[in-house]
Amino acid sequence: MVGFMLGSKDPSANLSRRLHEHKPRSALRRTARSCSPRPVPVRSHLDFPTALSPIRISFTVMPVPSISPRNALPARYAGPSAPTPPLSRRCRAGRGDPCRAAELTELCDRPDPAMSDYRISVEELNDLLANGSGCYSLPSAHSNEVVPRIHVGNAFIAKNIMKLQRLGITHVLNAAEGKSFMHVNTNAEFYEGTGITYHGIKANDTQEFNLSRYFEEAADFIEKALSQKDGQVFVHCREGYSRSPTLVIAYLMLRQNMDVKSALVTVRQKREIGPNDGFLRQLCQLNEQLVKEGKVKP
């Protein structure tokens, strides 16, 4: 707040002329809180000589109030917010699924110190599926022999009796039995008279579906097929991409004592696969169970 006063040596001009009206203190807006005492104004003046008479300008200087660091910002401001975690990528070629941020990084369970050495995350398995490239591919063939006498394939082969017989298939495990377009509508009657033994599992390719409840059932069927001298089993779903390879991986873990990483890599080396995150999580949980039971080495 600055006030200006004009004066001269002429007695008739001794009356002060106010150029600006002072604003009341209540009109001032404080920009920050301060714990310091009210500032004391300092009065001063300047003389400017002119040709007629000197002019004196009087003014009042108000010191700038001190601002403590605590009160420099509004009280509700508590510092910068925590950084937003980067979004994870989960884009598979040809599937058209949206990128899911939280699912890729979701762990099977929160690890405890005693078990952290062998806990496997869904993200680790996805890295193995993508071969380090970050990209996922659809199967390049209708059927692949992923391990000796175990074939993984799609509905095209499953419904072609001649091709199955040409491959020497004696058993068919349908991991997508059903009548919808996401399933394969076959049953035991479909293979009647062909010499092929059939077993169906009505599974959905969704993350919420509990496929793990069929792990033992599927493993028993595959093991029984391979126990025959010339037995060969064809494990399929609609595309041979998610449900059927998951069951084969579970078989390798349950009957061949493989850990989840080794079993997944074994199948992935022979065929492009991409079990959904829900199935991968269930495989992680199976791996944890087998390690606890001493059936798989951590």
C-alpha cells in the first residue's frame, strides 16, 4: 500500500493533495498463512527539485510478510501423489482381446518369505509364452505332437476321422465339449465304430472358469491312453490354443514331475499356445501344491 503526497515551499500550497485513496486493510487478501507478527509500516519520502519548486513525495512501505514453508501451500496439500504404475501389455496377435493392465502382473498368491523361492507368477509364464518378444502368435498348424504320443490340436482335426487315424490316434480328449460356437460338438457317439476312445470336458475359455478341477481327470485319461502299447492321444479344444494345452501342461506336472515352467516350455517349443491368465494362475497354484508335497523340486 503506497500513498503519494505533493508539497511546495508556497504556504498556499501546503495543503496536501491525495492522488490515491488508501484501501482499507480488510480489502487486502492474504496469499499465505504466516506465524510471524503483523509487519510494521516504514514511512519515508523523496525530494524531486523542479524549475518552480521542489516536490516532495511521501510514501509508506509495507514489509513483505514472512512465509514459513509449512504454510506456503494450502493445508490440504500433502505432497505429490504416489506415481501411477505403468500399464502392463497383454496383446495377443489375432485374438482381439483388450490389453489388461492388472491381470498380466497378478501373482498366484502373495508370497511369504518361506515360499518365495518357488512361487511363480503369471507374468513369468506369459514371458515364456511370448519367447521374450512380447508378441503372441496363433498356432501355425492344425495339430502338433508336443511330447511323444501326445498331440495338441483344434476342432478341424478332431472332426476328421481319417486324419486322426492317419496320425495313429487311439484316444481323443475334448477340452471344449459343447454346442456353442466356442465349443466342439463331439461325443462318444461321434467316434463310435472308429476304434477311438473319447472323453469330453465341458470347459469355457474364460479366466473365471475353474479348469483345475479337471486336471486329475484329464491326467488319468492321458496316462491310461499312453499305457497302451500303441496308444496315442489327441487333446484338443476349439483352436488348440488355451484349454487343451493347459490340460497337457497339468499332465506333465502331475505325472512327469515337471515344474510349471518346464512343462509350459516343453509344450510351447512344439506349438504356439496362449492359455488365459486364469488358467496360468491355476497352473501356478498347482505348482505350489506339488512343491509342498515334494513331488516337484523348487
